Amino acid sequence: MEEPLTEKQRQVVAVLEVVRVEEHVSEVWRRCGRSRKSRRAMARGLVVRMVYNDPTLVAFLERLRTERNLCRICGWDHPGQVPSEATFSRAFAEFAKSGLGDRVHRALVEQHARPLLVGHVARDSTEIEARERAAKKPKKTPRRRKRGRPKKGEVVEPQAPSRLPRQLTQTAEEALGELPRVCDWGAKKDRRGKEQWWRGYKLHLDVCDPGLPLNAQTTSASLHDSQVAIPMARETARRVTALYEVMDSAYAAPAIEQVVRELGHVPIIDLHSSRKQQGETFDPATARRYHERTVVERAYSRLKDSFGARFVRVRGHAKVHLHLMLGVITLFADQLLQLAAT
């Protein structure tokens, strides 16, 4: 006798119907030897794990073997067909290498967000703690010449431009390709001004007014937020039509404002503390629009509390990024369902 679906299992079915992750996974069947476990069923299972927010894969597999309905929702007829932890790990590595999370997320944005006119795009980053060793910092090359005025007849090579000026002439793909993505140490100040350190990565998000994540990038923890703004703004502009881009003071740079305006958007970037001390403030209308930035903070809160971003147990950028992207697409689907229900 079949058991009725619980409320959580109904949520799982609705999320999987929106995400349709299996459509982005191809099955490869062997002509000889032992048959491969279904990659499509395992891809659905990884999304289900995010809905349940299980901290480890072992805990999720135990859930699959005890909840027959959940097992069938993923695509297995009975718990005995559920693959082992090692098989799941191999499939996860394959998905990470192929960029499955990015493909699914791009398809969701194309289908559900591109037809909309987005009022505000809120941009921010959050820390992602990882369980791996931090990469060693590259040694700094010594100066080739002494400081000061060059000698008569000495030819001085011009210094290479820094990252932001380079990004002005680069495409989004070129700029993103130069960003560091290894595990290292990052630091930030909390509301009390106390510096906090973490080892791992940074997740950068662009979120629209309804709370749908439009763009996601995973970089090294030490990378400053401003270094990701220009390529993310250009990539997000390809995906949706927006009016305003809202950011905190970490993104206050003339190059970022220039690119945002070139895209036809209005930048709303918080003022540096030094400018605030001089008495500069937003006008009432701009201040009201700046409060829309809280939508990205709520997205990070939901990702960490409900969709797995607090429990990163994999190592390496590709796997960490896939784990976070599975949470992002699950958040996208769940937020879309909540909007449809209101």
C-alpha cells in the first residue's frame, strides 16, 4: 500500500518540476560490462538533498533508504536501487566537470526571468567556509629597478594596468576567467567593526526584486567584491532587462559606475564612510531604492539556512561551485513557487 505524500515531499515534487535537472543530464549506456547507475536519478537526488538541507551525503542516502516515496520521486523503484556513496560522489564529480549547475540555472533564468522587466538588481557576496587546505600565496616578484627618477637614457617599462581598468576592455568571459578561484583566507568586518576571518571561498550573487538569483559566481575568499562587479553586470545584462543596480560601498569605484551606465542601468552604490563624514547623503528617492539591496541578503540567509550553503563538505572549486549552484537553483524554484502561490 502506497503512503500519502507529506508536505515536504510535495515541495520536493514541485521544485523538481520547475528545475527539471534531468533534462540537462545525458545517460551513457555501456554495451558490455556492468551497467552504470542512472545519472538523471542521481541529479534529481542531489536537488532533493538541497530541499531537505541534509548536512552530509550519508544522511541523505539514509533518508532515501527509509522514505520509499522520496526514493520513487528521484527515479528509483525501491530503496535497494539507491546507489552507494562512492557512486554518488563519482557522479557529482562528473556533474561538476560538465558545469551542470550553471546550465540548469541559465535555463531557469532564460525561461522565467528573461521575459520580465527587472526593477532592481542587488549585488553582494557572502563567505563560504570550506574543509580544505588554503592554497599558498604566490611569491611576489622583486622590483626590477630602484624607486625614484630613472637615470638618463634608462628605459622604464610601463606598469601593467590593474584588474578594474583591464575589465573595461574585456568581455565578461575573459574577465571571469582571470579571477582567482582557489581556496584561501578571506576577511570581513562585522557590524561592530570587528574583523572576522574564514577559510574557503566567496559566493557572489545578483538577485532581482522578487528574490530570484540571476547570476552566481564562486571565487577565492580573498578576492575583493569590486573585482567581480563588472563581468557580473555584463553577464546579468545579457540575461535580463533591468533598470537599477544596487550595491554597497565595497563596489564604489568609477569604473564600475561607468560600465553600469554604459549598460543602460542606473547605479545606486552606497557612499564611503569618508564621504558620509563630510555630510554627503542620498536623496530620499535614492535612499528608498537602496533599501532594495536587502533582497540579496535575504537570499543568502535562505541559502545558508535552508538550501545547503552552510554545509560544504566537498573540496575543489568545481565541486564547491556545483554544491552552491544546486542550492541556488533550488532557491530559484522555491522562490518562484512562493510567488505563484501569492
